Amino acid sequence: MKARRCSQSARQAAPSSAWAALLLAALLAPALAARAGSPDWLQAAARQPLPVYPSDTEAVMLLDEQVTTVSDTGEIKTRYRRAYKILRPEGRKFGTVSVYYDSETRLTYLKGWSLPAAGKEYEVKEKDAVETSPFGVALYEDTRYKVLLIPAADPGNVVGYEYEQKRRPFVLQDRWMFQDEIPVRRARFILELPQGWEFDATWLNHARQEPQAAGENRWLWEVEDIPAVEDEPAMPPWRAVAGWLAVSYFPTRPGLQAKSHGSWGDVGQWYARLTAGRRQATPEMKQKVAELTAGQATLLDKMRALAAFAQRDVRYVAIAIGIGGYQPHPAPEVFSNRYGDCKDKVTLLGAMLAEIGLQSHYVLIHTDRGQVTPDFPSMLNFNHAILAIRLPADLPAENLYAAVEHPQLGRVLFFDPTDSITPPGQLPSYLQANYGLLVTEDGGELVKLPLLKPAVNRLLRTAKLSLSSTGTLAGQVQEVRWGVPATQRRASLIDTPAPERRKVLENFLAEFLPGFNLQTVEVENLEEYDKNLIVRYQFVAQSYAKTAGDLLLLRPRVLGQKGDDLLERQKKGKERQYPVEFEAATLQSDVFEIELPSGYTVDELPPPVELDTDFVAYKSRIEVNGGVLRYQREYMVKDVRVPTERLEELKKFYRQVAADERSSVVLKRKAP
């Protein structure tokens, strides 16, 4: 999708090394700052009284103002004003301004100012900015940035900037993001529309506020003292919790009404028109389909063969210029080039599936759960495209966990051809329990993708080990993974050069075993993505069990950790604000059999544990039979979100799990 490529986060894409180098050059370059008077709005923002903020607050945004003027032709002019007071050295980053523009968005004005606590003011202008591109994973896109460094962004000083953009949007909607990572003292959004135009405003993660009349066809929204969105472990994505205002414009001119979306059906119709005629198959494509499906016994096997081609034989490369940020390239072009982005892969695979009688539909989605909300029908919140494949009713549903029944379309299978290691039937974790727009010829429908059951995302770790009288633990471990745990481990191994893959296991073992030696490693089905990933390894760990006189203390939970201190890492004096969000529902089991040393008897065993909540469950038990200790445990995540009001329950759960994981079996030396 435009300016937010499929593999990147929605809030801010990470700069490439080239872009980072240009930014560094800008920071190190001498400031070309003129002494000049700052504007009245910045001086007024600097004079306002401030509340008392926590001592670790880096900066406070004194003013966030966005003035949007929409012309009768649909062109939108927006003026942005920002003012910050720097409170700590870490807040100097707010003196760097980065403004984007492209073929549809012109930057018409850019200035910045610094108001030192002592001394004269500074002014910097657009001519002092560094022009750069984000580069990233796209082959080419027309987005450019101007980066402006405001001098003297030091603690105690105030900095501010102002810029104006003019754009010809493909969709008549805007978003006002008024909450930030630092506190905001005052924020306002001013909207001016042509005569006769209407608007609809939706508040997200904030109490609704009605606008004030600010003149003819002009409205004002203002909020004050907005708290910072502070980073918390395992919190939902930023936009899923931050406050923002979404505004849709409804013009009177017939030629512009297609750009106005008041429902998900409108959004779907817009995208259906944009993608119409893009899935025509050429003779070369038909020949490739025949080649890939030759010898495949079933329709399901044929579908999997075509899906694998789209996943791994078509490179991920994006060329996003203008409407190309939303509109896929024609399937023949993608097939010929053997590259494309997410929507291109979906288009090509959809065309190829049609050749074996399987119809499919675009599904627009975001790669962060919670970014798309049912309350705001918009193209602006999507950054990814996947496929909904319509399955015949008589097709065996074996392993098709991501298939659901749709009232009109029948059984549909959600599939992401951009993810190269998640096979058909599975879903990447970030797409599960996530909203997507299912686009059909008749329009669009917002649907919630399934959360796959815990047993689909499975880890089974078994070990046969022996313990010596000196405390040395040795033996073999086998891990069988499928679903998300398999994808996670595959990614870590595939992304690591073959000679260094052993290090992945060594890093894991180092978390639990002191002084270990990893002897052998075997991996099965690493690149057979539709099969369970199996990893076997052998190790020797010196002094694993601790001696105390004639006692030997053995921790039976040898590997893996289910207890989590994520709710213990809160800053002192601050309460957790946001829910906990897990990556996926999962079922993980450990079975460790440990042959005990001769000459020792079991003196004390930890009691069995069984914990159960609506979100997570855990149980463990220990048995000793014939000189072999058998430790079993099971950990299950049932749902991916724990609401804030249930976090104390989750904290208690993890404390009990951690206590069980620390517990030891006491072995006593037999009397001679």
C-alpha cells in the first residue's frame, strides 16, 4: 500500500542505512541558522504554564496544530505547526523535522525556530534542509523527505516548526493523530470545507468531542493535557491505543464522489474498480500453471503448488508511484518480471488459481493487529494485501485451519502469498484475530480473520537425560514444532547462514544451562514448510544439579520458560495503562525424563501445579518410577488479548508459574 510497504510497521518505517547516513550528516553539519524573530504562535505556546511532569519526561509538545482546507476541486492544503519544550538531553531528537512529499503531495513551505532559555533566537528554512529518500525494501517509490535540523534543541529550550503541504488525494479522508510518545499540552484541528460539503468525524481511543464553529464552513476541535503513550511490554500496537480523529469528506461535485467513502462497501467498490481487469492470464501463464500442477493428484495439491510459486519464485519488490501505491500491476507483468509487492503477488496468484477453477478475492489488512477499526471505513489504514480463496464444499479440509464459512461465498481460505514460509492453511500470527476488508465485485465487507486454535500452534519438547552424582546433566532433546512456533524457529534458522545456525541453539541453551557443551544438532524439514519442523540436539551441562552435603538439588524444568515478568517491569510508581497482547494462541508441552544417579533417593518433590484462566493455562507434575524422574508440563495461551482490568490476574498467574519453574527436586545420598 502507498507509503506503507507490506513488510513495515504502520507508524514509522525504519530508515535505511543510506537515509540514516544522510540524517547523521545533517546533524553533524554546521547549522545554517539566521538570527530572526519567531512567530507569535510559537511565543504564545512557549509562555503557557505547564503541569508537573514525571522526572523522566524527555519533552512536552506545547502545541500540535493542523489546519486543513479542502478546495472544491478536491485538492487539500494542510498547515502543520508543532512546538516542543525540551526537558532532558534525550529530548533533543524533537529538534529534527522530517517532512515527506511525493508526486501527489507538494511541500510548499518549511521553517523552524529555536527559542533558547537565554540568548537570541534561531531560524532555519527549507533551504537548510537535507533532501533524501527512505529507500527500504521497495525498488522505487516517489516518496521523498526533507530533514531539517533546528539548532539549540537543548534542555530548557523551546523549538518549533511550521510547514504546509498541498495534495491531490485518491481518497477524501484525513487522520489527526493528536496523541504522542510524549505529553501534549494542547492540540487542535481546524477544518474548512467548500460550500455544501459535509463531513463525518470519528474519534478513536478517546472520548468523542463535538466541533466548535470557527467561521463559515469552518470547524475546530481542541484537546488539552493529553498523556504520553508510554511503551509497555507486550502492549498492543501504538495506533490501537493512541487517540486520534478520523474525518471523511463528502463533496457535492459528482466527479469527486467516488473518492468519498462512508461505508466499508464504498471502500470495497473503490478498490474493486481499481483492480478490475488486472487478473487476465496470458498463454505463458497458463502454460506455467499446467507445468506446476502436472502430476498433482488433488485440487488441494494443485493449489499448494501455485501458492508456493507465488511465495518463493516471485521476489518481493515494490514499485509504488502515485496510484501505484494502491493499484496492483497486471498479473502478466508480475509474472513476466517475477517480482512484485503484496498486492501484485495476490493478483498473480489469483489469476493462476482461476486457471484451476478456484476463484479468489483481495483482502486488505494491516500487519499490526488493531490498526483497522470497524468505526472508520477507510483505505488509509491498510498496508498489506492477502487472498481469500473460495474452496469447493467437497474439498477435504485437512490442515486448512485458516478457512472459515462465509454466508454468501461459502468456505474461504485466507492466505498470505507474501509470507514465504507460512503454508496454505496457516496464517501469520499478526494476521490472526485481525480485521481485513474482503473485496468482491459488489463492494467490500469488513471481516475478522480467525484466531487459530492453540493446538494448531504447537511446540512439543521431549528429552531423555541422565544425571551424574557430580551434577552433570547430559542427553538428547527433540523439538517438534508446527504453526507459529515452527515459523519462528524456521525464520531464525533460515535467516542465519548455515555455518552459524548452531549458534541459534547455543544462544537458547545458554539461557538455562551453565557450562554446557552442545554436541550435535539435526534439523528436519527446514525448507519443507508444510511439514512439522523437527530439531534434535545433544548436550552435556556440567554442574547442572547443585550439591549441598549429601543432597543434590535438581531443577526438573531443564529448558524453556513460560513464566514471564512482563507485568513486573513497570516503572516505579506507574500503573499499567494498556492490555497485554500475545502473538498467537499456542499449546506448548515439555516432557523431560531424567535418569537419576545410583546411590541417591528422592527426598522431596515439588507439588503438582494446575492454573487456569480465561486467557492462559498451565499445569505441571513430577513422577519417579524405577530411578527415572519424569517431569511434564503444559502451557496454553487461549486468547491473544488480556484486558487491563484482568492484568492482576495475569500477574498472579505468571508469578505462580515462575515459582514452579524455579522449584527443585531434592535427592539424598543413600546411607552406605
